[in-house]
Amino acid sequence: MNPPAHGTTARADFVAALIWIAFGLAIVAGALAMDRLERFGATVYTAPGLVPGILGGLIAFLGGVLLVRSVRRGAIAGLAEPWLPDAEGRATLARAALAIALTLVYTLVLVGHGLPFWLVTATFVFVFMFLFDLPERRARGQAARGIAIAAIVAVATSAIVTFVFERVFLVRMP
């Protein structure tokens, strides 16, 4: 079971496929649970969950395609072999776990629980950029520049997202 030229292994694709399938199905479930606004005369084509449901279904489908591809490349046979990531793999897993944790704190804890959306969003973007960009900038002697860029991007992102949702999509942000 040799990795292909692009560097992924069948086992990595297998695990990723399962995650994408679960994620897509969770989106579909969330879309189905959304209010369809029938009391306002909305049709199935104007229901708020339609586009997210379609996208979630596509994500799950493509996860299935990845799953089939990984099985054809020997992922099932490779599951019996022990797998421990090397130092680079552990660092990648740690960064992915940190990104997921930050995103979950943002979406499940901070948004909609009393703090203004624009403030929570700006803080999230700043902290995310700070944590992921600062070590590299510090190594190049550009820490102050990295902090300034993170602050500018955070404020701009928050302003644009809030503006688009409230003025274009007419969605009142928490």
C-alpha cells in the first residue's frame, strides 16, 4: 500500500471520508430540522434549509466517493496495521484539533449568548489568525506586523460579514 504521488494514504482518505460523510449528514439533519416558514406561505423551494440541505447532501455524497476510492486503494486491508503519526503528523493533528476547538467555542458558546455578533466574530478571527500565524511570523521577526494584520483582517471580516447578513440578506445577527 504505497501512497500516491499527491501524498495521501488510503487510510487517511478512509478516515477523512467517514468524517465528511458524518459532517454532510449532520448538515442535512440540521437543514431538515429548520423551520420551513410554512405559516408565511413559503414553498419548499424557498425554505431556509434547502440550500444547506443540498450542500450537506453533496458533501456526504462526495465523502462516499472518497470512501469508495480509499477502499479500492486498500484502506480496509491497511486498517489492521498499527498507525502512529510522526512528529509532523502529530503537529498537523494538533493544529486541526485547535482549529476545531476554536470554531466550536465560537459557534456553540459565544455566538448568540449575549455578546454582539460583530465583537465575537472579530475576536474569533483575530485569535484564530494570532494562534496560527504568530509562530511563523515570530520566527521571521515580524510578530508586531502579524498582530496588526490579524487585527485589521478581524475588524474588516466582522464588518463585512455583519453588513452582508444584516443589509443584503436581511438577517438580524445576535
